[in-house]
Amino acid sequence: MKKKIKSFEEFENRFKNQTLPEVHYKEHLASKVIEHKKVPIFLRASFISIFLTLFITVSIATAMQFTGWKFFDSKGKQVFEMTTMSKEEAEPHWQYDWINKKYSVAMKNSESTILEGDFKYFLTVEGYEKIGMTALAMLMNANKINSVAQIPNDFKKSLFLKDNLQNKYDLTEGEISYYPQHDVDGLPALAEEMYVEARNSDAKYIEKDGVLSSKISTVELWYGSKNKNNDQGVEIRISPVNEEMLTSENLEGYTLITEDGIDFLYSEESQNVYFIKKDNNNKLLVSITFTFFTVRTPIKKEELLTIAKDLLN
């Protein structure tokens, strides 16, 4: 299980796939009941971490045995691939979630001490003994924003982000997360060092302060309805991606929809749409999801697609 990470991309995927307790959300966001809640991509991917503009045409190929989707540019060149994990690939992450549920109180207590924009490594002895370095968690307190103007221009230049969507939803909260600053090849040694220290101290878990880089891993924006009698909301999640991404989400239920020459992946069950925005060598994975504080009738796909296209025009 103690596999050596061979590249930053592999670490990026592993990092995004981790399901971390998000106590930094405001209470009303953390407690909401979301209908059609989708499995996080956080490559969560954990995230994560699907997109376009007027300047290029991105095309999505037919699903490959319902395990994933390939994205091509207007010249037929593959630019991105999104694939559901196999059972073997997902098993360590399922174990990660199961093990850390037993330590959720300790993890939340640790997060409560993290300053905004910082993070800590968190490792349980049990987790390391069962799944190796995959058990190394990164607890974060993302940078809070209250306007898209606070998002770095180099990140948002490809999308038309606004504080208001269709004059129906206003931005209530946003977060910017950054990648940890460290030697990826040194992570296995760090995990082992923390494990040995915890065992020598007869502790069940151990934490260590970390330092963040200036590279954005995710931007998340939450919008609430302008109508006080409407508890509907919209969540937008944007992540830089490379050539491919693994996800724990079942992609079989998604449908390919083409609007104005642009291809989108849409799920009625998840109330979610993905698209890819490619700008030169940069690629952004965009997810737009309708959320609810109470159980509601699903929103029509046209509303989701309209919001998506507004980000591109």
C-alpha cells in the first residue's frame, strides 16, 4: 500500500480524491440538506476539479462502457479524460473515509485551530497501517471571499464569473484553496515519519503544520436565491486539470447535450452539469450544481445550461 508517488499529477489526483471534513463552511451551508447530492469528484476529484468558451470547440466522445468520458478539441485531439475509478482504485479511498469517520471529532478539533488559508497534515496510526500513505490527510481552512473580484485574474480570465447569476442568485460565500507546498516525492517519507512518531508516543493520530503554495487547486462559489421564499441555491466549482482525472462518481447517468456548438455533461439525478474550458495550455473543469435546503422538485436542465453558457459568453 505504501506506493511511491511518481509525479505531481499523481499526487494531485490523490490529493483531490480525499474527502475531508469541511468545518470551515458557514453553519448554514454545512447543515443544508441537498437533494440529489452527487459523489464528490475531488479529484473530489479529492473534489474536485467541465468547460468551454467562444474561442474553441470542445467535443465529448461517446461514453466508454459507462466508465468515463473523453474530451476532444475541434481538431479531434483528445484534451481531457474523466474516468470512474475501478473498485480496486476506489478501495483505499473508501477505507480512508471509513477510518477517518472514527476520528472526525479529532479532525474537526484540529481544523478549528487552523488559520484561514493554512493547512495541517493529519495521519491516523490505524489508517497508515491499513492503507499506507493514502491515509495522509490534509485539513484545510480555505481563503474566504465575498466577491469574484477577489479571485486572481490569471485564474478567472477564461470565465465570466459574476456576483449575480441571471438576476436570480447572489453570491453568499466563496472559497479559494491552494495546493500544499512540498516535495511530492517526500510525502511517503513524511507519512512514515509521522507514523513512527505517533507509535512511539502511543498516540492514535498525529498532526503537523504545512505550508501552502500559490497554485490554486479549487475555487468554490455558493449562490443563494434573491427570493427569500425560495431555498434554492447554486454551487459552482472550478479546478485546473491536466490530461485526465479519476473520480468516485458514477458517470453512467450523465447525458451528452450539445447547445450552441458546445457539449455539456448533464445529470438530472445529481442536478449537475460539467463542461471543459480550454485556454491555450490551460484547462479548467467546471461543475455547476443546483442545491436545496429542503427536498424539492428537480430543476429543468435548461436552467443549468443557461447558467453554464453565461459563464462562457
